[in-house]
Amino acid sequence: MNEQEKITLIDENNNEVEFTLVDYVEIEDQRYVVLLPDEDPENGAIILRIDQDENGDDVLVEIEDDEEFDRVVAVLEQEEE
């Protein structure tokens, strides 16, 4: 069994929050990750877009556009079938 990848993010209160990487998908040259919080998985997963900062480093950003979010969810649901 493969150990799932863990990632630590900083929340709005400057607290470290551990997540498990659940899925990765690429749609129309955009990359997304699905993360499940380790402390409270009952609240469900979050989906973040992978962008690049001015130095070319990957950064995770919240998806604010509802159409983009719905498109990613639809692709993820198709993968489950």
C-alpha cells in the first residue's frame, strides 16, 4: 500500500494545517489538487488550483470562480465512474 502524500498549509490564523493529497487532475492546461484535512476529514475535501508565482514556484490558490470549480468537480466525478 502506498503512503499518501501529506502537505502542510498555513491557514488565515497563521496555523499549520496538515492535509492528505487525495487526487490530482489537469484540465485545459490548469492543474488542481484535492486535499483532505487530517484533523477534520468529516468536513470534506478542498480543491485548489496550482498556479505559479513570479519565481516560477508552484503555489496553491483557492478557486473563486464557480464555473471553474464546477468544471473541476465534474471531471473528478467522471474519474470516479
